[in-house]
Amino acid sequence: MAHLGEQFKQVLTNIEPNTDDVTNAAAAHANVRKVLKADYTLASWGIDPILIGSYAREVSILRVKDVDVFGRLTTPPDSLTPGKALDEFGRVLDKAYGDRVKPQHRSFMVDFPDFGLTVDAVPARRCGDHWELPSRPEARAKWVETNPTQLGQLATDMNKDSRYPQIGSQGVYVPTVKMVRQIRRAQLGKTPPGGLYLEICAYSAFKDGLGTHSTWAGYLTAALRGIADILEDAVEGDLKDPTLDNSTISTKATDDERQKAADAFVAAAELAAKALKETDPCQSAVLWAQLFGDNDDGPVFELPANCNADGTTRSAATLITPGATRVPAGTGRYS
Amino acid sequence: MPRPLPETLAERSALREDFIARGYGDDGHLLYGRVTWNDSAGVARRTAITIEITDAFPFAPPKVRLDHGAPGSDPVPSTFHLETDDALCLFDADTTVEGAAWRQAALLERRIIGWFERAAAGWPGDDDCDLERYLPPSDHFITYDSTALAGLTGTFATSRSAIVTRITDRQLTPPKAGSRAQRKDRRSLAWVGDLGAVTRPIRSWSDLAEALGTDVAEAERHIRGGYVDLLVLRYSRGAVHGVLVLHAALEPGRIALHGCQGADTSLATRTLRAGAPAQVLAAQRIAIVGCGAVGSYIADLLFKAGAGRLTLIDPQELRPGNLVRHIASADDVGKPKVVAVRNHLVRTGLPVDDVKVRIVSVSTPHDAIDITRAHTVIIDATADARASALLTFAADDVGARLVAACLQREGGIARVDRWPLLAGEAHVPPVPEHVVEGVRERGCGDLVSLTPPHSVSTAATLAVRVVLDLLAPEQHLPATVLEVLTPQDDAPYDHVGRLSLAPSASAA
């Protein structure tokens, strides 16, 4: 087996959001937050926006393309309707951003072209222990339960809890979710389901148990197998929402798209298993490189420097051959 | 951070896979695992470690550290051979890289287990005196004379320059706390004390307090008084004695200690590296006649080797053109050569009280006989036909030990002859002279030999070896040592190396 530990460590570096991503995401969030809090009506409803989404859960990968702002209304009037909540949000954001705002079923997407990302701003009000947000897929809006901060807590717990996979003292969950997101992007591109759906699948796979491994390659291979099984089951059924009891995850993906995703992850799991089983490090590396694809900076899985692109190993003349480090004078020298 | 060299990748990867196969976790940076070892009572212990295959691999061992964060790991008490970053010191610097144990997982693991077991047993037979390595380093360079300070404790004056702080042997009474003297005089003193036999490293003030016992109160009082910032502490490990020099600084709530580089300036330490012949040479009174290029290097080598009683004899002044082959520095241009050589010897820091200079030439039989009678060894580095003839005559007449050293053929041949001859010995015949178109230095009458500097040091080294051989109970070197440095046109000087010629009865 070739585990390619140093190469996987480099993968995690290559998919990590860069300083521009971090700076721009923070700036865009701060901008939208300021706009929302400055409005008199929203302020009277106790607007308290926070970051949610993959960026807040620290599972974002390079490039950060969207940031989610959860517009919590802590003191709304009891009579507030979902339609009214959406309309007020829309009014405030339209006034500030004009044609950069695009309304969606349950949120408003604000484009920040200078930062190369969008902000999804969604209003929400308290619903028992969690929240509900307005959804308007048709003319009449309704309240839909949600608990976005809970997923962040579950992710943190999964990553830190020693009952779940660790390598040394480092949690395996968050880095694996990032790698799964990258693999989704490489294999499915812009086709839904998106990163959140795959993240929920990864969470479920971890919860079901991945077995005991000791390397990134081992855990990722097991996770991909688990995700593939869950995706296949979810094509016919639903994907359970781990943040809300008796709730399932909705997705924009059609049945065909979900089947395509399941097929892609079955293939990914098989490719990973083949790469892990391979004893030649260069052959293995080529397979992993296929799986991870490229990002804006180039190949995500970089081949070791002693490997050719076709998986052959570079000439043995460049290796440290036996005798190459021998010092003729031996030991006990002084100068 | 640069990536590992491609040539090293296969071996790095193989070592990682080997450890993974042994059950170690690998996050791409560190390998995580546990080793099982037996403590001194024979009870099995299990301790978590991390292994970092650094960029220097395989030319340096991986860094193996204690993994304090791992749950349920059997701890290791403070011990020697554990670096300040918790890395285990597993290999000494002289371990050969070829076939090194750190290049194979099984052998490295066995070495790690051995470390734990030796640590548990208190490092039997270990007498390394390097306690300063267990503390964060200070950039202070401290010198002290262990002979002058032997047996003393208390506060001592220091002399500070930009680079070196010297602990003097001037013991001072520290100012009384709160006194005007203390407020006025904030000179930094050093406190000298004794740790005795140490059984574990000093890593903190509390470790030091435990080792010093009741003396710690005095040391602490001086440090908190603000006038002591250096501690000079004698200690022993096994039969070996060492000195630990610490810089102590007051920080909020604690005294921070840093390990200084300390160097002993006692004569015994300064001459320690001179080697075995030092005692023999110290007993001699050696004349070096001719302090030009070869003579200056002979003086330097013999003096550093332990010959402290020298007489330097030469009538000439040092010229700028001499410097490329001479031991003296440009500061001494214009001075007599013997003075220039003595000034060089002064700069070694060794005592020169018994290095005499005579700005004279050897020009009469009386001169030569006086010299040979007053010295136990005479070195002829004159390359002067008349002076050499006089010294040869005088040595033979008096029965003195004489060593004549020279270079010939523009530095292509180095030759050393010695007297007296043993029964049946004779010197090798003279090397035939090759007439070379000469070069003269402006303002200097004699021809200049174009002998390169490295030939000079070779001839000097040969001469010193002959001197040492002469002083030994038995001679192993022939009466003439002749080395061809540059192949000549004529046999037998046409091959580089030591020449072994059958001595001729007609040799001079």
C-alpha cells in the first residue's frame, strides 16, 4: 500500500482557502452585516446576523465562492409573516446593492465582483430551540425549520471527539470533508447536489463508522465508500438532516442529478481503493491526482518529484544508491 | 519551506510506509505511535512518541519526540539526552550515515526503546558534561579560569566586552540590599557555586534550587538584588568535571535561566588539545635559528604543541613581500622577524614569558657553539650556507640535537635533516641545484624564491615531526626526510611522495 502521507498533507494545503479568500469573505460578510443592522425596521426586529455555511464551519475550500449570512431576527413581531420578512430583507439589500442582488426561494444572493464571491443573506426567526426561515418557492411564502449553527457544532464535535477518527491529536473529520468537497467539485463541477449535501453524507458516513485507519488515504477511501452508499440510498429515499429530528435535507438536484452524483462517488470510491491498494507510490499518486483534479492553482494532488506524469518512477541514477553516502575515512576524524 | 530533494523521496516514503505498517498514524508531517519498553523494575511501559522525517533525512536522523498530548502515555521523568524541544537524543554526531540505524524503522524503533530503558536506569556509565544544552541558549560567551576559581564560591567581578564576558578571580563583597552602594553601583557580578554530582539536567530555577540546596538562597538574593546576572556552577558526572554557566534574568514571577557558552581559559585547558608530546616539549629549551617563512611556522607549531621555552634568532626585518608565506601579520611589517613571530605567539593567549628573541645572525663558531650549548634542540631554518655550516659543525662538536629544514626547487622539494646520526646512518645526498632565472624584490639584494605558501607549511610540519621523533626514546624516522611535493624532471625526484634513498657514505 502506498499512503503518500506527505502528498496528502500538501493536498490539504492546496485546498485551503488562501489569505485573499479569508480577507474577502470577512469583508463581504462585514459589509452585508453593516447594511442589515443599519436599517431601522430590521434593527427594531433585533437583527443579529452571523456567518453560517461551509465558511463558518471551516470546511470551505479554495476558492471561497459564497458566504452565508444568517440574518437572525431576535425580537420580530409575532405577526411577522415569512413573505414580509423576505420583502423587508429584499428592500434593504436592493437599496444598498441595486442590481447586484438576486432574490432566491429563501435568500438573497448579493454579488461582490471585486471579491469574486457572493453573499447569501437569509432572514430567520426563533422557533423553539432552533430557527425557521421564510421560503417562497411559489407565490405564497411559508416558514421552514432550520438549525444551521447546529451543523457547525456537530462538525466541531466530530473533529475533536476522540471517539471519532483522529490521526495523532488531529481530527480527521474536517480535513476529510474538505477533500470530499474538492473531489465533488472535480467530479461533478457545477452540477448539484452541492457541497452541503455531500458534507451531510460525509457526516453520516463518519457517524456510521469508517473503521480504524492511520492515514489520510485510508480514511478518505473509507469515507468515499460510505458516502457512495449513502448517495445511492438517497436517490430512492431521502437524506436525513442530522440537525433536526424527523427532518430531511432538501436539494435542488433532480433525481437524475442525484443518480449521477451517486455513480460518480461509486467510481471515486473504487478509484481511491485502487490507489490505496497500489504498492508503487508513483502509480498510486497518478490515481489520486485523477480523483482530486485541479483548482485555480493547478493540480490539487501533486505527484512526488521522483514520479513521471505517467506513473513511472524517474531514473534510478537520481536515487541515493547504497554506498553514495559512504565516507572513505570512516569515523574518528578531526579537522 | 523547500520540498524534500527528489533523490531522497523514495527512501523517505519507504520509511513512512514501514512505520505505518508497524501501526503508526501518519498525518503527512508526523508519524504517531507508541513504544513498549521495560523500566528498571522490569515492568512494561508504553509511551507515545511522534516521529518527524526532517528535510535533512537520510543525512540526519528523524526527530523523535515525546507526545505529551497523547492520552494514557506512560510519562518519562526529566532526564538527560532529551532536548529542549522534547526530542530524544538518539545518535551522536559521529554516527555514519551509510547504513545508519535511523534509515530503517525496525532499527530506529529498537534505538528508541533503548533510549527509554537507559533513561529509566539513570544513564549508567554516562558522563557527558554538557548541562547547558538543556536550557534555552543565551548569546553570552563567557570565559573563566577554572584553576583560579577552584574551590571558591561567592560573587566575583566580571569584565565585559561586546562579545565576551570574562569572570575574573577578583572576589567582591556584594553591596548590602538597599544600600547607597547598591543603588549607585549596578555592576553585574557573577556568582560562583558548586552543584556537586548531578543526576538530572537543570531545566528551570526549581531544578537549580534542588541541586544547589541551601546555597540557592544566597544566589537568589544576589540575582534579585540586581547585581548578579551570571552563575558559574561547578558540577560532576561520574569521574568527569564540568562547569555550567547560566544567565539569570528576573521576569515577572520567576527567574529565567539561559545556558551560556562557557570556555575555560586555564592553562591546562588551553593546552589540552596540544596532544601527547606536550609534556616532552615543555621540558625542552629550543632554539629556532632563522625566523623566515619555514622558521615562523615551525615556531607556531612547536609553541602550540607545548614548547613554551623558545629562543627565536634572526637578524632581519619583516617585509611586506614576506607576508604571503610568513606566520606574522601585516601589523608587524618593519619589525624584526623574531619580534613579529613572538607577537604572533602572544596572540594565541598562551604564556610567552619564556619566549626569548635575539636579533642577531650566526656568523662565528662561537655564536654557533653558544647556541648549541644553551639549548636542548636547535632548529636550523636559515637556508643560509654559512649559518648552516656553523650549526652543523657546532652540533657535531657539542653532540647537540640539530634539525635542519628547508625547501628546494622553488618549493617542489621539502627536506629535513637531523643530528646526531645513529650508528650506520648517513644523510641523503644533496639535491642537485637547478639554476632558475631569478626574481628580485625591488630594494632587496637577494633572489626571491617562488616557493608557494603550502610548501612552507609542509616543510615546517615535517621539521616538527622530526623534532618529536628526535625527542622520543627511539627514532623511527631516517636521518633525512625528503618529500617531493612537485614532480621534478630528474630521477629520483620525478615522483610525488616521500623519497627513500639509500644513504651515501659521501653525504655531507
